[in-house]
Amino acid sequence: VQLVESGGGLAQPGGSLRLSCLASGFDFKNYAMSWARQAPGKEREFVAFITSAGGTTNYADSVKGRFTISRDNAKNTVSLQMNSLKPEDTAVYYCNAYWALAGRDYWGQGTQVTVSS
């Protein structure tokens, strides 16, 4: 099982980044996917969620209206489009796959996002 995040980096305040997570080793279409982040000295926090078929999404209040989660079940990928970035968005961003019926929960290694001028 692998979840590999990419697309992190340095962005200026007000800028944009697009994160991607490529999944392998499990039946991706059965899993709800989410993004979480962890800033230095803070606990990991929920960012965005999408159901297995992509019909429902949910966002943390702090990113609502700025971030968009999407998925492509044919390509086993989930993405996070991040617009209007703020310095407080600086964190390591993690991809998560969760299948409640099977009790399976997988995490990627994370990708660093830094928002700074």
C-alpha cells in the first residue's frame, strides 16, 4: 500500500499550489480520501474530505472557499487545489485513505507547503 503526495513547495501569500496523491496497492475506489496537515508544534488537523465516488466533500472552516478537493478514480489520484494561500497554511500536508466497512486507514508520508513572502 502506498500513498505518495506531490506538489508541495514554497508559495507567496495569495498564491496557489496543487497537491496530488497517487495511491497504489489497494482498491482506491472503495476508499474515502482526505487531506490533513500538521504545522510545527501543532497537532495534525483535518483539511478536506471526499467520499469514495466523489459525490460529497467537506472542508475545515479555515480553508472553506479557498481549497478544493477532487479525485479521479480511473487514475487512483486525489488532489487538493489550494488558492489564496495564507502564511498559516504552512504545514506538512498528508493524504489519507479510509474504508470504514473494512476498518482500513492509510497515510502518506506528507509534502511540505510553505507560504511566505
